[in-house]
Amino acid sequence: MKNFKKQFGGKLTDTLTERYNQSENWKDGKFLNLVETSMSINFWEIPKLLYKQFSDKEKREPAESLPIIPFNKKSFLLDDINFKYIWYGHSVLLMRMNAKTILIDPMLGPNASPIAPFKTKRFSEDTLNLIDDFPEIDLMLLSHDHYDHLDYDSIQKLKNKTKEYYVALGVKRHLVAWGVDQN
């Protein structure tokens, strides 16, 4: 429970709000899509969705943990002309191109929904330990600050092996709160 609050990252300050106000995506104190997006759900469907989420576990999860194929760092780092990538599920992508290693939206922590009232166990074991085998990351891209794209535990393991970050507006404050160097 100690890291629960840390998962929410940095607080919104007046200075940041001033900066965000310059973005056409910032309206009435929050970021909005510029293109209208429908969630295609009505109020009366919510109880049914919640029931499905919290019951009938056998239909929602694999019977056994999904295996993870071992990572071959030497092969991955070979400087050749081929684009290489490894998809780790959902948003996490490790890529190699032009002799650079790029990591997108690392969410490898053990709890797949750290803000839900109940922990959601991953379908694979020890995913956070995958980071130990990752090469140095030249560039980490963080698309937005939802927990399933920006994970506190993953960032803690990655911050000492990541050279540079490219983040969406509003994400930097979380990294700074988690101890990532601002330079």
C-alpha cells in the first residue's frame, strides 16, 4: 500500500496549469481529445460490466501463467539494418532501430490495475524482472500518464538505465516526483 499514492505521481501546480493552458488539448482543468471519442457505453450497462469483471474468473484468466520467451540481448543489440521489436503486451514495446534502443510505455509491474479496488494479477510471472535483462535504453517514450502506460515500479527499475525521455505534456511531473533526473 506504500507505493499506492506514489503511483499517482506528481501534483498539479499553478505553474504547470499555466503551461498546460497554452495547449489546445487543455480545457476546464483537464486534458481532452481534440477529436470527440465515444466510449459507447451507457449507464445501464455498467452493473453488468462490473459483475463480469469481478466474477467468473475462470473465463477471464488463463489456467496457467503465460510463458515469456527468454530475451537474447546480444542478438537484439546487433547493429544491422533490420528493425527489431519485442511486444510485452498491451502498450509495452521494446524496439531497436538505427543502433538505438527505444522503449514505449513500460508497464511491467506485477499489478495490472494498481488503482482498482482489487489487485489484478498479470497473466505472466515476474514481468518486472524482465527489466534486469534490458539493454541501456536510449529513449523512452511515454504516451500518457494512465497507469497502464506509466508504471511507478517499472520506472524505478528503468530510471538508471534510461538516457532520455520523450513524454506527453503533463507526464514529466510524475517522473520528477519519482526521482527521474530532470536534465
